[in-house]
Amino acid sequence: MKASAAFLLNVPLLLVLVKQGSAHMGDGMTATFHFDLITTDGAARLGRIGTSRGIIRTPAFMPVGTAATVKGIWPQDVRAAGADIILGNTYHLMLRPTAERIHELFGGLHAFMRWDGPILTDSGGFQVMSLSSLRKISEEGVEFRSHLDGSRHFMSPERSMEIQHLLGSDIQMQLDEVISLPATIEEQARAMRRSLRWAARCRAAFDEHDEAARGHAVFGIVQGGVEKHLREESAKGLMDIGFHGYAIGGLAVGEGQALMLEMTAFTAALLPEDKPRYLMGVGTPEDILEAVARGVDMFDCVMPTRAGRHGQAFTRFGKMNLKNARFATDTRPLDPGNPHPALGQYSRAYIHHLVKSGELLGQMILSLANIAYYQQLMQGIRRAIANGAFEDFRQRTKARWASGLPD
């Protein structure tokens, strides 16, 4: 099993697609979404998600392209860095330029942003709750004002799925009610149960659009805050409805890493082994490494590009703040010996100069360097699981982060 897992890491993509029957070979021939669990190492899982637009190797990190762009990076550079899939945002795209316009002009988000790989769109629920003003939540959905111009909008489970249908995303997320923590058990229970009722409506709307026939998938989102019995109720309810994959939502919102990881491990263990597991909005390289150890397959976070825009780099040797004066005369690249241009080509002194001067190129280099490092981390994780050496990889990686780059 281990040998076949290692072999599959190196099989050419087209060969894997053909063998799985999942290649998009032309008009009218669309694959069925599927997940293959290749092997495990402890709770860590090596897998492969098949879509009509290609294979997603798991564990996978999805760069966030909120407004149809991974900020500061050309799509081809995101792909070259190793990303199989990116994330788009339903809330932002429904407001500008609107899903209807994207669909009318380009047929969907892929052609609009010139990304030919899979795309996951979130439901917009988190942004509706966190960015919009004067929101009013009812059983039907959420009425809110746009954070852009104050215009009124209504987001229901059906409307969320309609927008994602128009965008043509390969993986679509149910609309859920997101609440801030800390919250009372009663508040967490109310939001979780409403999210379950919305999940059933989202599944029905997905089926009405016949998305599965196009090779698309819909994921349910486990809610319940930090209460295990609520998480258990949520997971069971979602599995009774039936989804192509399951997300762990409502974490990494201030509860602290230890509790986040505890709830992640508990929730992941509740979910089907033959479906992908997605931890939403996480996170730092350490968060990802630890969540993989607890059985998670998919991740997304704005952190790599956001940190890059603020002068910070993630590398094998830990996190660096390139604003720091000590880098002004440091002629070494971010990561000596790294083959990726953003990590191994430009000196720290040069990037420090760009950052301090407010030059956009500095933000672009660091954003790409961070995306590249995250993808290198995922590649290392996948290789370690395939070889049955994940725990050794985990400990060595954390030790290297702690020790930093030798002088």
C-alpha cells in the first residue's frame, strides 16, 4: 500500500485522470466527482479528489481568490507554485461584478479569471455575518446591506446555491449561520440547527440545478461551536442529508489553537472515511500540520497573501518580518537553496528595501513566496504520508521552524 501511494504521487496527471475516468475529454463528457483515500499514516490521510477539471491532491491547501483573484499573483504563477484548486467568494462576487454578469459574459468564474483548474466557492455566510451591516436573520435567510454601497440584498440557501451555480464552481458550500465565539450553548445550538435546516435546502437546490451531472459537488458544514454534543448532532444530521464532502466550520475564530485542534480531531473522527474533510479558514503552517495529523484533507486561508502584503514571509526556517532592520544588509535569499524564484532568487536586503519603500513588487514577491511555501509544505506532507513517515516529518518540520535559519 505504501509503495502504491508513493508511486501515485509521481504518475502524470493525464494518466491518473484517464485511469479514474475523470478526464474532461470534451463537450458532453463530464466526470463524476469522487474521492479516493489512497493510504493513511495514523490519522493523517493521503487522497485524491477527482473533478471534471482535474485532480486535487490531498492534503491540499487552497489559495484564496476572494474577488476572482489571488491577490498580487498571476493565475499561472499560483498553478506553477503547486496549487490544484483555488477558492472564490460568493458574497463578494454576488456584489461585484455579480454572478449574473460573470455567467452572461464568460459562462462562469473559470473563464472570467482564466483559471482552468477546480474552484471551490464558499457560501457567503461568514462574510454576510462579519462584513455587512443591518443584517436580519430569519428562517428564510439573511437580509443585509452591502459593505460596499449600503444596497439591500437577501441571501437564502437557494440564492447562495444559485449564485454558485452561475459561477460554475466545482465544489459548492452550503449556506450556514456563523456566530462569533464565545456564545452561550443555547445560541450555538440554535445556529447549528438552523444551519442543518439550511443544509437540506441547499442540497435540494443543488440537485434542482442538476450540478452533480456536471461533475460538481456540494459540501455540508459541521457547526456547533466548541460543544461536542452539538458537533455530533450536526455531523449526524448532515450525513443523513448526504453530501459529497464535509467541512468543519466555526473554528479558528478566537477559541485558541489548543481548543481548535481538539474540536477538529473530535469532529473529523465523526465524518465518513470515504469523503473529503475540509477545515475552513485555517490557517498557519503549524495549524495545517497539526490538523493533518488529526485527519483533515483540505484547507484555505487568506494568511499567505495577507502576510505577504504586510512584509512577512513563511519559509522552512520559520516566519520572517522583512520590515525588520536586520534584513537591510542580509544578502541571502528568503530560503537558500529553494528552487522557487520568489523564495530562492531575491535577496532579503532587496525585499526589505521594497517593503520599506512601499513598492508593490515587494508585496507581490512575498505573497507568491508564501503561496509557494504553503504548497511545498503540502507536497512534503503528502510524500511523508505516502512513505509512512508523517510523524517524523511533523517533528522535523516543527523543529526547523523553531530553530530558524543559521547565521
